[in-house]
Amino acid sequence: MSRPVRIFLFVTGAIICALSYFFDDSVIAWVGAHPNPAVHSVARFFTKWGDFPPIVALLFLLILLAGLLRQRSAIPILLRMFGSAVCGGLAANILRVLTGRARPSAHVPAGWYGLWHHGQWIAGSYQFSSFPSAHTAVAIACVAPLWIMLARRKRLFIAVPATLLALCIAASRIALNAHHLSDVVTSVWLGILIAQLVDVKKLPARNKAAHIR
């Protein structure tokens, strides 16, 4: 992907993130007006297993398994997925500590509170940790390398299902009223950006040229 294309996609993504902010209230109102126990049950499942520890643990096990089975072509992909997921989680958590955005379910007025509120340290507090969604950033950062490194014929069977699971994790955060729409959209953009930046020591040229056949 050429540099101008990357810059265009970066700017376009940033604009979409900014625009999504104006739909936050509408999405929250719609979710509140359409409670569904079945949807909440599915959302809780994706939220539980789509968190940082389960995803990182699964990737770690897959890396070990690939090493034991001598699947050398899979290891660079898994390492990049692992690195992207970790960096995505760290970036999201740092940002939400600094921004202090109130969650939709928080018992405070909507807003960005930063590190302090009414003379109290709120950094890391659950109700002030809305922006961005760490679940979404980790999930998207994890699957994005599949689109970057897999050959086209493999994307349909591996990257597409993995991305659908990641999007289910993202949607679950909105369905559970844990995040605003803009939190999740921004995290998708953040996860893709991080996956582009994370590179495991500039993978060997033969792997890049072959696109991990």
C-alpha cells in the first residue's frame, strides 16, 4: 500500500471517527428503547471472551502450538497479531485514563472528565473509562494483520470469520451500554492503525513477497 493511500485512509478514518460522535446519543437511545435479553446474553458472551486476557492467552497458545508443529509460516503472523493486540490494549487503556470519558451507564452527566473530578482522582475508574473501547481496539488490532499478511485466497476463510468475531465483540460493548458509538468506531480505527505500525522486526523479504502462502 503506497504512502498516499495510507495517508488518505488515515484521514478518512479520523473523519469517520469524528462524525460518529454526533450519533452517540441516538444509538444510546435506540439501545435503551430496544432491550432484548437474548441479545444481552450473546453480548455478555462476546464481552467476556473478547477481553484482553483471553485473546492474548489464546494467541500465546497458538504461537506455542505453531512452534511445536513447526508451522513456520504461521509464526510471523501470530507474533504480529500478538504484538498488535498488546499494543492496542495498552494504547486504549492509556487514552481512556487520560480522557476520563463517562460511560453511557455512568451515574454522572455525559462528558470528558480527564484525570480528576470534584477534587478526586478518577483515572482508571470504570465509569470514567469509556473512550476508547479496549475490547474493540484489542480485537481489531489482533485480526488486522490477517488482512495484511495472508494471501488473498486465505483471507476469505481466515480473515473474514476472524473479523466478524472482532466486530461482534465491538457491537457487544454498545449493546451492553458500556461504550458510546464513537468509542467503538475510534477503537476500530486505532486497532487498524496499530496493526499497520507493528511489525515484527521487518519480516523477511521472502515472507512479504510470498504474502505468507
